Amino acid sequence: MEELLCELRTVQTINALSHRCAENRDHESEWNNRVHTKVLELALGNDEVSVGFRSVTAARITSEFRPTHSPGLTTGKIVDYAMFLELSVPARDAILSLIAMSSESINHVSYEGLRTRPIAISIETKTESRTVEEAKVQLGVWVAAQVARIEALIQQVAVLKANKRGAEREARSETGRRGRQKSRGKGGRISQSQTQQPTPTPTIDAVSPDPTDLLSQIVFPLLDVQSESWSLFFGRVSISPDTTSSDIRKPASHIQIFHSIALGNTANTAQTYRLVKSLRVLRAWIDGDFRKWWDKILGVDKVEFEEGSD
């Protein structure tokens, strides 16, 4: 009961601060500090055991992953918050093998706190009203960069897997060669067909998969916040017949932005509870479907299944 009363008091505080910001026509940063951060803390908590959030107003899209079709829209701040996934130990180990350099990140932005934590949901806040199309453009640029990063990551994972398979084949060949040498020492012969050729080192061009297949299995939720009102957009990769190479166009995948679902607002108690519940549903999705999807990308889904069955 005390926990519910504490939550109610927090909701009432959020409502009061929301009214104050609206009446004073406060700047976006005031809304973020006084209202939006409190909403996220109430909905997600601060333990970050599986899901957390960060203010990313200082984050910029890494130049390597900036969408080539809209360079003029990527120089300034794109979003304000990012909800992230705290990975399992096997998944985190897999990521660290991919981003050996300290300047690299699993994400499309250079932000140390999110270096090994995949961004799941991005949140853009505004105080002035804007059209749905304007919101779609800005959020679309952000998710396009995110998809470009994941495309590159899928290729990296494919090369690592191919290298591992090649090393295993080499090890088996070496074991067989030594066995045949022992047989030859005892009077045996090695036929020409038994001679093993060196296994070539795989390259991205040789093993690169089509990332669209994996990317089309997930959606990228995007939250558009205008003062007290929160809306949900979805970015989704679709299989397009005219998809071009990522060397020419970033991202290579075709992305559609779907809008929009009202999640609630901070103008009154009932709507704030609705908003918090909506965010908690999204939190459960991150810890469920989104986690499983990342495990599949990193190739640790079977590892974790085996560990869980012990």
C-alpha cells in the first residue's frame, strides 16, 4: 500500500511540474529535467538490471553511419533520451570481441555509457508543436543511422563466424595430416586426393549476408514528446526490390516510419498513469523480444538456451 501511495505522490508531483512548465512556457531542457526524466524514472526505475535509459542530448551520430540521403539533418541534436538493453554476459562478451577499440560502439552514436548497451527506444522531446511529417523526418534520420550500424555489425559477425569455421577446418585438417604422417612412417602412402589446400581467409564480400532478413524481424520504437503529450512511432525495415549496396547508400535497407499511437500525457493523473503503464509495456518488450533478437544477431541465443536448461 505504501508503495502505491508513493507512486501516487510522484505522479502528482509530475502533474504539478508539467502544469508549471506549460504555464511558464519553459524551454525544452526544463521540461526534460523537471518532467520527462521523472516520468522515465517512475516507469523504468534506476536499477538498470535489464533495461535503463540515458539522456543523450550531447550524443551525435557517428559520421560512418550518417544516412547518405539526408546529410544536412544530422549535424545537430537528434534525440534527447535513449532506452537501452543491458545484455547478458555471453552477449556482452560477443560485443566486446567486435568493438575492440575504445572509440567503437555497438550503437550509431559515440556515447561511452552506451558503448556495449544496444539502444532499444529513442525519445525526442520538443516544446513547440510540429507536424507528424516533421517528427517522422527527424526520427527517421536517427533510426536510419541505427540501422546502418546494425547492418555493419551483422557483416562483422558473419566474418567472425566464417573465420571460426575456417580455423576449425584447419585444426581438423592438421589432425588428419599428422595421423597420415604416422601411417606413412609405418609403410602407408598418401594419395594425391588426400592433400589439403590452405583454407582462404574469409572476407566480408565472400560471406556477407543480407542483413534485411534479420532487420525485418524487429521494429524500432520511437517516442515523440511534445510538452506533456507522448506519442509512439515505429521504424521498420522492409524488403525492397530496389535496395542498393551499403557502400553507396546508408543504410542499405529500406525503412518505413509508421505513426502514431498516443501513449498518454502528464496533464492529469489518469493520463500520467496511462503513460507510465505504456512505458512499462515497452520496457517488457525490450527485455523480451528485443533481447532475443540481439542474442540472435550476436549468435548467443543457443548458448543462453543451453545454459538455461542446465
